[in-house]
Amino acid sequence: MSTTVTVRFAVDREYTFDLTDNAVATLEPDAARSWLAHQMDALECDMPNKMGKILAADIALALAHCAGESLFAEGGEWAQCYAQAVAAIFDRPVVLVDVEQNRIG
């Protein structure tokens, strides 16, 4: 089963990453969460909920918003790693990170 991760900033501005099973399987969910958290720190992003439990969906959305559209538009290594981490965490064939609507679908 391959995985498709789409990061949407607007209806006409979305970036799709198709990942192989092998690419997703090489990253454990805990390692994926750690990667996302490290990137939040590296990019000096605000944590979505400074009090209480922080959900993986909150981190994925906050990081996409903070990183900005340009990193996804480039389609480079960072965007691929983000897509791989999101795919590993959510473990489903299609993941939509809708930054505009602030939701994971």
C-alpha cells in the first residue's frame, strides 16, 4: 500500500507527495513524532497547545503552517521528510494536511 500526503494551503495551492510502502515503513511513528518536534524547534514554531496534551495532528498542522508554502512548493528533501513523517504517524493510504482549514483529513 502506497501513501499519498497532500499539504493544502488553498484550493488551488496544494502539494502532493506519493510515498512507497518502503519509505513509510522505514520510519517508526515515535521517530516521526520526534522529527516533527525537532523541526518545530529548528524553525522556532510556536507549539499549538502549550498546556495539556499535544496531538500529532496539531503538530503536523502547526509545522506546515510555520514552515510555509515555499518549502512544500520546492518539493525538496525537507518536504519529502515531512510527508514521510506524517504518513508514518497517521498510517493510512491518503492523508490531507489542510493548512487553510486547520484540519487533517
